[in-house]
Amino acid sequence: MMWVWFRAVRIRFLLSSVIAATLGTAVAWNTHGAIAMQDWAVVVVGVAALHASVDLLNDYRDYRRGIDTRTRRTGMSGGSGVLPEGLLRPEQVRRAGIICLCAGAAIGSYYTYTHGAVVGIILGFAVLSIYFYSTRIVDWGLGEVFVGIKGGLIVLGAHYIQTAHLGFEAALAGAAAGTLSALVLFVASFPDREADRAGGRRTIVIRLGPERAARLYWAFPGVFVCIILYGVASGTFPWTAAVSLAALPLAVRAGLGMMRQYMEPDTHMRGTLLYSRISGLLLVAGFAAATPATAGAV
């Protein structure tokens, strides 16, 4: 039964939030020279729980609306499939989503008590967004915006919990992480477009049409590259952060494939996911490997 729940929470997508929380901690190490590993571990659990609640509640609501029964499920899109296949009951998934939401909110509430209103504001945005994600945010075509902001706030929040400061470095690194997460969601919406349209959604792919939307692919890695180059050139990021650009050929290959096969993008969705995860991990490594900015300070 455990494998069914792993499938339900879509582990491969949940990793984006884990990477973002770790990136925020790595930025804190670089800017302040010290981190509390126990706080990193608790934050990872909290953001993972909140992320899992999004996917579980989205699965429940999409199933109730008939979206997941119309779509063709792939390893990257179409929901987890546990409800259409009868592996779990809708009420089980809904209850698990609420439990995960409460667990993440409880951890966030603890840090709001210990670290103040900044964490509370980030937590409030997360809880409201999770509640409205499947009922309003995706319907309005703002899924990529939500995911991008979510990734950025995770980085910023993890950094703040370690340092009690909101830093431009963390905000810029958060923008990079959010861009990678938004790209994955954007590509995953291509196979779901007809089912989403029938369910009343207006995603970017539906609004632009798949051919025009495929050309928008390049905007996401383009923004990521610009953020990294600016961060390194301005001294906001350590020079080692440039290692995150090493995965760019994966994005180029996937993007060219999307241009040719936007109607059947399965292979290129997997390539995009690989690009996103490797780039995020390399950015974490770039910050972790750099000498802290406080080294040698008197």
C-alpha cells in the first residue's frame, strides 16, 4: 500500500520543494557561514507536507470534476491515477491531503511563533494558495505563476528561518528555483489540455494553443540563465553558482523536441524534469561549495 501513497503524492514533483528548502539553507550558509541542520530537516518535512497536500487535494478535486477520467495519464501528467484506477478511495485522498496540510501548517505555525510575522505571512500565502489551487488558480491559468512564487517563497522562508533576515541573495535564488518549477508544470499541461478545457480550465497552453505555447518554452530556461548570470556577475551569487548552467543542454534538447512534437511531448517532458532537478541541485551545490561571505570578517 505504501507505494500507492508514494504515487499519490508524486514524489518526483515533490522533490522540487525539497530542493528549494535546501537551496534556501545553502544560501544561508553562504551569506552567514552557519546553519542549523535540525531546522533544515524540519523545514524540509514541512514544505514536503504542504506540497503533498497540493497534489492530493488536486487529485481529489480533478477526479470529482471528471478531469482525471478524461485525460491520458503519463508519467508526467494526468494526475497520479490512483483514483481512476480505484487504488484509493476519494475520501482517503481528501483526508490525507487535509492531514498533510495541517502537518505543514503546524510546522509553519511553530516557526511563526519562534521567528515572527515574516514566516506567518509566507505560511498564510501557502495555505490559501493550496486551498484555492484546484478551484481557482489553475482555472484562471495562473498555475505557473503560483508554482513560481511558491518555489521562491520556500527558498526565502528557509533562508529566513536560518538567518532571521530577508536577503536579496535568497530572493534572487528563489526566483531561479521558482522558474525551474514553473517550467515543469508548464510542460506537463500539454497532454492535459483537452481534459482541462472540458473541465473549465484556462491554462497557458489552452489560451495560446499548443503550437504557440511550445515556443514559450524557451522563456523559462532563458529567465533562469539570466538570473544566474546576473547573480554571478553582480557578486550576489558566488561564482560557483554558475555550475547550475551545466544542465542547459538538457533544456535545449527538450525545447527543440517540444517545437517538433508539441502534440506528443512525453519524452521531452521527462527531459525537462531532469533539467529542472539537475539545475536545482547544482545551484544548491554551487552555494554550498562556496566560501561563506563572512569568512575572514572581523
